Amino acid sequence: MNDVILNAENLSKTYRTGPDEVVVWANVNLQVMSGETISIIGASGSGKSTLLNALGGLDAIDSGEVNLAGHLIHGLPEIERTQLRNRDLGFVYQFHHLLPEFSALENVMMPLLIRGEKSKLARQSALACLTQVGLKDRAEHKPAELSGGERQRVAIARALVGKPKVVLLDEPTGNLDQQTAQQVEDVLLDLADTVGMAFVIVTHDEALAGRANRRYKLSDRTLIELD
């Protein structure tokens, strides 16, 4: 039986603007098991990205707790939270956020170099991850020399290179055309089956959501598991 690697209990988030309060979501509960893929769908403005950021300790919460690999992430000092994210979390966003002056290989190496790993080992690990996403032959190309799908696959390799326990993905195919999105989705789901990490994917793409092990919908300020 797989272990629970991320456990969110009774999460609530409220925005305050002057005297007004807007509840983004309340009493959200989610367990993520090692090696599984979870999708979260919902209308625009329902708070999906905010929830994903809260799971990763990037956005504050008003109440509840997120336990990541035995650590209450929101209770940690910022430097320890950053170290935990670097070690146990990977992030992929709708926009790839690659550094334009560096090659694909150098971009993928970055999380390991920040962690303090030696350059030679970081390079080997980064090249292995680029190979996993089918981009070994594009390793020395800079982002401007890559297609949109290739740039997003580099971003996925960068998220995987540190061997995180959980990868959080926010609309990973949202900026891609349908054919390219399908290719990136296939890469993602194949990796989810082979690398043993958990994937939590926020998406508008019903087809991608339907391919996950478990599906959730954020609606009426709460998270509901779908059949």
C-alpha cells in the first residue's frame, strides 16, 4: 500500500479587502499517496491555483495544516520551508519560466545547483531527466530555440530533477495548442507511471483530468472528489 506523502486538513483561505471578506475555499481536505496522479478542475476564479500554492507552502492559509513528508509546511520558518520545497516538491506552471540566457540543460540543473550539488553530478541528473522527457538532443539549446511544447517539457524535467515526492502542476498545457498539449500530457502521465512521484494537476482540460487516478472539483468553496 502506498504511503500518504501529502496530507491537507481543513484548509481555509479568505481574502480581505477593507471591510469585505471573500471566502476562497473552506474546510478543504486532500490526501496524496506516493506514486498517484490527482487532478483538480473547477471554474475560473474558483481558487484552484491558490489551493495548489497553499499545498506547496507558497500561499498562506487562514486555518488548517499541510503535512508534507512528515513536516507541517506552514509552521516552518521561511528558510526551512524553502529547503523543504527544494527537496520534496516540484512545480510546473502554465508558463515555463525558463531562464532565457541558459540552455535547457543548465535550466534543469538549477534546482540541484541551488541545493549545493556539484556541477558534474547536477549535469548528469539533468541530462537523464531531459532524456526522460525526450529532449536529450535539445539539451544545449536555449529556450528561444525550442518550441512551446519543448519548453514545457524542459520545465517538467526541471521539476523532476531533484526527485521530489510530489510535483504540483498548474495548467501545465494551458498555453499549448491541442496537438502539443496532447504530447505533453502523454509525457506527464507516462512519467507518473514510471518515476514513482505523486502528481497533483490543476487543469481546465477535462481529458487530462480524466486520465488521473483520482479527480476532484473545486466548487462552491469546497473540494469534492468525483466518481
